[in-house]
Amino acid sequence: MNPPESRDNQAWKTAAVLHFYPKWDKESKILIAMEYQMEKDRIFAGKKGKPEPFQFNREVARVFDDMLNRSVPLYGESIRRQAEITSAYYQEKSRIYDLGCSNGNLGLLILDQMKGREFSLIGVDSSFPMIEKYNRQLVHKTEASSVCIICGFLEDIRIKNASVVLINLTLQFIAPQKRDAVIASVFNGLNSGGILLLTEKTVHRDKVLSDLEIRFYKKFKLENGYSELEISRKREALEKVLVPDTIETHRKRLERAGFKTMDVWLKWFNFASFIAVKP
């Protein structure tokens, strides 16, 4: 096993990316720089006994970037395109809501896309350690004054005058009986022509295809350096904490809320990204 890379060496690699590839777009540079700077996720490695239910605590916040990149397929592509879609659909003098904003990776990409324009971005997350990380990332951003971060539960937030609402891998952590109300609140708070971008881990209604998706998702995590033990322990920790819906359940929920125009714009086995447009 190789020794952990020093922070000085990580910083040098980050600087090299930014210096030697000046023609790369800023979003790509941010994502690659993140990869060199992030601390490795070893939360479920080497521990014994039954794991505690998963929480977005300080330990998770510290390694969250690595956790996302190694356990969420197409993560970088997804948030990059969401930032671009946000810029395209933003309506002047309206609001952008990022519900479940975590440590602000998507928010930072939105800031870069919206540079030079007046806008209001409201980020909401129930994890204070995540909010702390988001605030630290905003320190040197000139557009930081356009961002308002709220530590709270997204189901308690009243959406108003929104042209874009983003929910990334967050609805799945809310009690199933509360999810309809959350999506209805989003629909009611969107302006006409506004959009909801929703990304979730999903489950297939057909057992054969569900087993296939689970098998390939496990393969993805193994390829990214997680051990069988880590995968098993994290799955146990997430049981009854992360409860996925089928794509059909998501579609019906969006329809009940009032959305007529919707599609799955990105899919990887048991992960799906939806776009829904308010009439």
C-alpha cells in the first residue's frame, strides 16, 4: 500500500492542473482540483460491530468530496450540466433554490455560470458541518453576496419566485410520506416556465433488473477502491435512512404536483436525473 499523499504534493498537483491546462473550462478545472485536494473516505474501513445509522456529520463532511466521486456515478458531469441548465433557465429577478446543497460543489459551478448577472441563490441543508464547508468555499468568491445559505430542513422551506429548483440526492433521505408535499411545494413556488432538476438513487420495479443495477453499482464502487467490507457496512448504515423510489414513482409524484413536461435527462443504472418544467 502506498503512503498517503502529503498536502504539499496535492497542492502542487492542483497548481499544475490550473497552470498547464489554461484552455480547459473553469468547471473542469474545479472538479479536477477537487480530486487532488479531497481527503479519502475511510469511514467504514476496519471498524467492527454494527454501524450506526448514516448521518451527514462532521466525519462525513470531511471526506464528502471523495465519497461523492467514488460512490456517485457521473457526479462531475451531472453537476456541471445542472449548472449550465440553471444558467439557461434562470429568469431575471427570480430565485434559484438548491435544496440539499451540502458543501456547495454545485453552488460554486452555478456561481461561475452566472458570473456577470444579477441573481439570488438560496442553498438549504440540514447538516451544519456541510454548511460550514460551503461557507469556507465562498470566502474568496466575489459573487458570494448573491448566495444565502440556510441550515434547515428542506421540507420546512417555503419556495417563492423560483425559476430553478435543484434537489440532488436528497429526497431519498426524506420520509416517503413527506415527499409528495415537498414536490408540491416546489411546483407551487416555481414561476411559469421554471424548472425542477431532481437527481436520485432509484430502484427498479423489476427484480431481475434491480439485481442487475445493484450488481453493477457494487462493481463501480469496487473499481473506485472501496472494499467489500466498506460497501457492506455502508449499505447497512444506510438501511432505512436512504429509501429509494422507482422512476415510475417519481414520475407519478411529479404529475400529481402539476408537472406535465418532464424527462429523465441522465441515467446510470440505479441513478437518475429528472427535469420537469412548470407550464
